[in-house]
Amino acid sequence: MSLPPRRDDLIGGLLASALEQAERCGNSPRAILDQRAYELGEQLGVAARATARGVDARDTVLRVLQALGYQPRTEGDAIVFANCPFHALAQDHPKLVCGMNLQLLRGLLDRLAPAGLTALPRLSIGGCCVCGEQTTQRQAGPLPPETATGMCRRVPDAQHTGPDPLRYGP
């Protein structure tokens, strides 16, 4: 049995740099975190695209997501994630972490899959709160902080014996 990969280094670096910048400039730490996450996603996407010349964009997306620890799989046109690399922290801080995760994946997919794959919130029990879906009306760029961080909340599920699932909505 192997444990799913966790990326405490990635989220730790994002949180620390956002807090440092917020202290310097007085802006919202959450807004800075979301922007930094989106920019990191873009950087990862640009780097992957440069090394994947001639490779199908969807295959490149799957490879990068696997390397980041998301354990991606396809479901029709969507890419879903069996693992959240930030799971432990997301359990206690779902709005903060899931919002950051959504922005990171939006940045990544905006650079890797400009043909219509975008990161969207997704109800998932035991997996990741974000998925990649084909869409014809796609808004590139980070979501406004109030949208990205206000999407998920913990909702207990009597049928579920593992970590609390995340549900989306008000």
C-alpha cells in the first residue's frame, strides 16, 4: 500500500510568500495567495509546454498533473483527480486551500490547454475539490478571490466514514 503524494512544500511556499507580500503591501493575504497560486500554475504550464513539443496537449496535462500528485484520470471529456496533494491542510481550511488549489490549476490549464480545458470546482469525496473540464465559454485568468474562496464548505455526510467531503455552494 502506498500513500498518495502530498505537496506540503508547494503549499507552504505559496502561503509563506503570500503572507510576506501581504505584510509588505497591506493587501489581503487570501487575494495574494490566489494570485500567486495562479501565477505558479502558469509557470508550471509554460515549462511543461516547452518540454512537450509535438505531444498531445491532453497527454501533457495528464503527465504534469500526475507529477504534481493529483493522480488524474479521465471521465469522458473531464479530467478528475483521485488525490489532493494538499489534503491534510484542506481538511481544516477548505476555503483557503481549495480556493488556492483552484487558482493553481486554472493557471496551469490556461497555459497547457488553451483549447478549452479549464479548472472548475467539483464535489469529491476522498479526491480533489477541482477537476478539469472541457468548456466552450471559458474565462481565462484567475477567478476573483470572493469566487474562488467562497465555493466550498464542509458538509458532513452520515454515509461517509473518511474525511469530510467538500460540497460547493452558499
